[in-house]
Amino acid sequence: MKNSLWIFAVLAITFLGDRAIGYVMQQQAADSQFRYARLYDNRAEADILLVGNSRGLIFYQPYIEEVTQSETFNVSYNGMPIDLANVLVQDYFDLYPAPKKMVVDVTMCDRLNDQLMSDFKMYAPYSEKLSKLLKDKSDTAYNGSQFSHLFRYNSELYQRNLFFQNKTDEDWLLDRVISDGMVEGSADLKDYTIDFQPTQKTKQVKTSFEYVTNQLVDMVTDSPTKGTDVETNPEYVINQLVEMVKYAQAKGTEVELVINPYFPAFANKIVNIQDLKRTVEAKTGLPVNDYSLAVKETAGFGDYQHLNKAGARTFIDKMLADNVLK
Amino acid sequence: MIFNSIPFFIFIGIFLPLYFALRGKARLWLCLIASYFFYGWWDYRFLSLIVISTALDYLVGLQLGKTEEATARKRLMLLSMAVNLGFLAFFKYFNFFADSFADVLVSVGFEPSWHTLNIILPVGISFYTFQSMSYTIDVWKKEIPVEKNFLRFATFISFFPQLVAGPIVRASEFLPQFQSDRKFDWNRIISGSGQMLWGFFKKVAVADSLAPFVDQCFAAPDTFSSMHLFIGVLFYSFQIYCDFSGYSDIAIGLARMMGFDFPENFRTPYFSQDFSEFWKRWHITLSSWLGDYLYIPLGGNRNGSFGSIFFIGLFSVFAIGVTGWMWLIPAFLLIYAGGYYYLRQGKKQKAKTFTMMNLMVTMLLGGLWHGSSYVFILWGFLHGAYLIFQRILGPGFGKLLDSLHTPSWLRMGINVAIVFSLTSLAWVFFRSPDFETAMSVLSGIANLETFTFGSVIHKFVVLKGVFVVGILLMVEASDLKFNYQEVSLRKPIFRVVTYTLLLLLIAFMGTFDSDAFIYFQF
């Protein structure tokens, strides 16, 4: 092979391989039983839409479906930030008939998570809103996924997608009992604050070309453009929740806001849970059902912030009794 | 500027064509300016340190070339040592020694009151200082000729591929390569780019993928199960290896493309069967530097020196003073008494005792080279102890395996497992911010009640980690018998396939948001 030819061969085969493997992965990912694969593949129509982060996974779907005789779809994921949830919920409403109810755990308003955002790059081709959010929040992930299709599947989310290829994820719940050490340690817990006003950071970068140009500018100037905040909005998180609620209401869905249970000793250490409740109620105009202390049994918890299956059943029974799920 | 960043690719995309287009002095100027730009990208103010070190050692070298008088030559060499080590001492160790001295004073009843300074550690200072010092020492020992061309000398000190994290290239190996223009050579481009790709795979696909899991373990060890911490420690062993050797591979590959040969820095160290072998395979350029410029001057495996005895005494005092563990006093006294008794048993025993003492001093200082913290010294101490115990117990263990008729493959497996386990144990101290964290990690692992895979959080991260480490080990194990570089030079199809696979693996498994290489801090 001629001296320089192999370089072109490597680049060409890499490009073709990237596109070919990316295509195969896209097809495989779309067939998965994982929730987001179903969401974007028109297989997620439901009567009740459930929204939260890892604490939202305790909306234990098999039991809810059994007691309500309704179809459910859970958007929740570990560390899910509200802005990402907002986009996923809006996509749901754009793709399906409006569900009767949407239940949202408002304690998910405690963080922003650009890392998880970048994991969702594999679904960006299916959603303009998701693509725009990715572009705003994670330029590396956005530009990388434009450049390499294989890179779209470089994430934990894709691994889960594979894991749930042929089995349902509806009973995905951390099913263990809180350790004795944690129970004993709960006596010494420090005060905990839910940070429901984390600052939003938006980068100025818009296109791959601009990104590279900015990097060049950084190289020769003393005023770096990378990571420059163009907007810092302490109410961003709550506004995202409000937007999500209004979007659902506009489609005719009844929205229920809840605070999911915490381990009692931990719940008592949260200093601003009532502030969060008041703020959300004032901004959304909806009551927040506070279940933070609804489950008392130690055996119902997996850790301080998550119920196990037994606890989830108790919690769901209480929501049912309060007509939150009906 | 870090290798795994877009600015670096832009930088190298501009630099390489210019480099091959220019010749002679112009090319040297380009290398020097590019190197200063590369370093100044991090903080241009600290370029002054490199410039001062360079100018001083250049002038000292010139003067050494002019005088034959032994005392004057020694003075010149000591001047260079004082300034270079002075920079290193101030920027890297000032606060550490000030705090340590205060701790010792407190332990003997004094109440010192002084403030430490907020000193920024210049990136790569330990690397270029050692490189610069090696030149002066070698000229002083008349082992290499004086470099009279300032441009060549300055480029040697600041050469950007290995400026901030090695390999430490000696003047005797590197300066002669500047004597003539390095020619463009396709074979060098092939093997250099291959090594760079492998380095990038190690860094972004292995090291940076394992990093978040490891960081979590060491940030709050009390909150994780035994199995979680155990996996965290194993992952760290591979993270630091891939982070550092990945950097070396990129540096060596880039230099090779430019026409320069750098010494090998890592040679599958986790396949070592004893600790002496480990140090011939791990950070080879530092090990050989410490061997030639510290271990041998201390007496090597023949003699002792006042320096060794002084340093071991100093270490003992600091260890007692800082920990406040009074039981260390009789323990140290017992060790010294044992050493003294053994020393007097004959010539052979004397040489053995001195060897162990010099090994320990070299490893303690090797630990201190990494950073101004007790955990690094403890890491060095553990490796010193491993080398000593290997000398004491190794022959007996070998005979035991012989008597059990252990097949060679099993013997190799046992030895590799022992060396890897003990090395990983030492890494716990190296990684921990303090002694307490290290002990929390180790006691957490010892709590075998939670040594179950079910107790591990982030299993998908573990799965990915196991996958990338598996690829690494597979390639390294096969590389022991199969020379990838040589085959990729001979067989273009093989080259195209392996390079393509690496690029695709990097895209699929890489982590692209990490900040820097671990060894930048040293």
C-alpha cells in the first residue's frame, strides 16, 4: 500500500464503520423495551404519566397498574434534572394522546445534571426539543454526536437500553432493605437542604464551527469564551417545572404534584421542605401532596431517599386513598 | 494544554506541517516557541521558571566546559543543584515541610505560630527540573560534552511532547538527536501515530472511564460496601497506569513522528513477577534516574553513606513527630539494632544491609518526588519494604514453590497476583488525600459482610470498566509475544484494521470531559 494511502484508508473505513455500526445500534436501540426507546418508538401510550428522578422510580408501575387498572408510563431516571424531564414530558404529549393524569415528584427540582443530559444524546435524533437542549447544555456531547454516530451510544443509558432489550423495565426499583448501619447512623444525620434554585449555566456555543473557532480564540486571547455563562437564572428549575405542568394542563391532563417519602429521620433533617412546597404551590397554582413522612416502617426503605417494593406499595396505597392516582 | 483536548489537535495540526516544512535553526526556533506556547497555555507566568532553569544550566554547562579545577567544577554543579532543587523545594515542598516541622515542634511541647503560603505548583516542575539537573551532573562527571548552542539546549529542556509529564529524557540520549535535522519518515509516522492512538485509548477509554467511580470511592469511603471499594481500588490501579502510560505513549509517539527517539517509560508493569521487575517496567525513566543519580551515589548494593543513615534517621523522627505514635520509637530502635547486628556479621551481610538501606531511602525519596504529602512517602515506604522483604523472603518462597513442584505457569500467576495485589494496596495510600481516608478504604474493604456484587452501586459503570480493562489486558498480554508495532509496519492491512478499531473504540468507549492527566500535578 502506498505510503500515504493507508491514512485515507483508515479515515474512510473509520467513517464508514462509524456510520454502519451507528445505524445498527440505532435499530437495536429502537427495539428495546427501555422506557425512552418505547417513548420515541410510539410504544408508550398510557393513562398515567409518572415523572421523577431516582425517587420517581418508586412509582412502582406493576402495582399501580394492578390497583388502578390503568396503563402507566414512567419518565423517571436516576439523577433526572427537571429541564430534561420537561423536554421528555413535552415530547410525550407531542407524540401521544394526552394521559388522564400526570404525577410529578417535585423533589426532583433539586439539581441540574448536564452529564446525564449528554447521555441522552442517543435520543436527540428523534426529538428537536431534546436536540436543542443538548446543544445548549453540552456542546461536547452535541458536537461529538454530530461528528460520530457511534459516540451517540457511548453512555450508561445505552447500556441500560441493551439490558432492557428483551425485558420490561417497568419493575425497575432498588429492591433492598436499608442497612442496620444506615438506620443507626440516621440518629447522627446532619441538616439537609433541597437546593431547588441551582443556577442555570448556558454556553454560547452553537455550532461545531463556532466551537472550534472559539477554541482558536481561546488560544490567542486572554478572555476564554468556553463555558462563559450568558444567563444565570436562579428560578430556572422551578420555571421548568411550571412550564411542564402548564404544557400538560394545556393538553387536558390533570396534574398531581407530590413529595415522595423519605426515611423519617432523614425527612426530619430536611430544613426547607416546606419552602419547596410553598414555592411550587405558589408558582404552579396546584397543591402539593406531601408524603415525605407517609411511610414509617424501616423495612419499607432501601436507603434514606428511596423506598423498596414493600414501601412503594404502602406509598401507592396512600396515594390511591387520597385520589392522587384515580 | 492537554493532549486530549481540541486545542491540542488544532495546535498539532498547525505545528507538524510547519515543522516538516522548516529546516535547521528555523525548525529549532519553531520547536522552542511551540513548546513555550504549549506550556504557557496553562500559565504563562511560570515560563519564567523554565527560562531561569534553562539559562542557569546552560551557563553552568559552559563554565564547566572551561574549567578543569575540581573544586570550582563541584561548586558550579552545586550551584545548579541548589537553584533547581530550590525551585522545586519552594513550589512543591515549602508548605509540606513548614507544616511537618510545626507538627514535630508541637509533639515535643512547643507552640509554633507561622502561616504557610498559598503556592501554586507549576505543572511538570519535577520532570523538567530532573531533566535539567541530569544535564549538569553528566557534564560535571564529563560523561557528555557541553552543549554550546543555547537554542538547542533550550529546546531540549522545554521540548513540549514530554515537558509536563515525562518521560524524563536524559541529555545524553536527547541532545545528540538535535545535532541534525530529523527527516520525515513514513515508518516513523506509522509507528508514532499507532503509539499515540494506543495512548489515547488508554487515557480516554480506560483511565477517564474508571475515574468517576474511583473518585467516588475515595471521596466518601464510609458510604460504600466492601465490594464497591475493592473494585474502586482495582480500578484505580488501572486508572493511574493508563493515565500515565497513556500520556507517555502519546509523548513518545508524537516525538517519534517528529523524528526523535524517546526511551520507553512503561513495559506492561502489571505482569511483573517481582518488585525489582516492577520497577524496571513502571515509570522506567524515573526509576533509572533515581537509580543512577541517587541509589548508586548512596552506595548502591555495596556501601552505605552518611546520606542514607541521615535520611533514615530524619524519616524516623518525622514519622514519630507527625503521627504521634510513640510505639514507633522502640520499633525503629529494634530495626536499627537488628541492622547494626547484621552489619557486623561479615562483608556479605554488610553489603546486603546497605543495599536494603539504600533501597529504602531511594523509594522514600521517590515517593516524596511525587508530591508533598505523607501518603506519597508512605507509598514509597511500602515499595521500599516490598523490595526489602522480597530480598529476605523471596528465595525461601521460591524454594517452597519448587518443593511443591509448582508448574511454571502457576508460579508465574502466583507471583504476578502477589505483586499486583501489593502494588494495588500501596496505590490506596497514593490516591488517598490523607492517611485517614486510606485507612477508611482499607477497613471498608475488610468488612467482608458487604463483599457481594449486589451491594455495588453503578453496576453499569463497573461493566464498562471491566470491558475496557479486559481489552487493555488482552492487548498487553498478547504484546508480550506479538510485536504490534513491528507487524503494523510490515502489514498495511493489519495496520488499517487495528487503527480503525482503536478509533472506533475511542468513539464508543471514550470519556471526553476530563480535565487533565494525573501526573500533571507532580
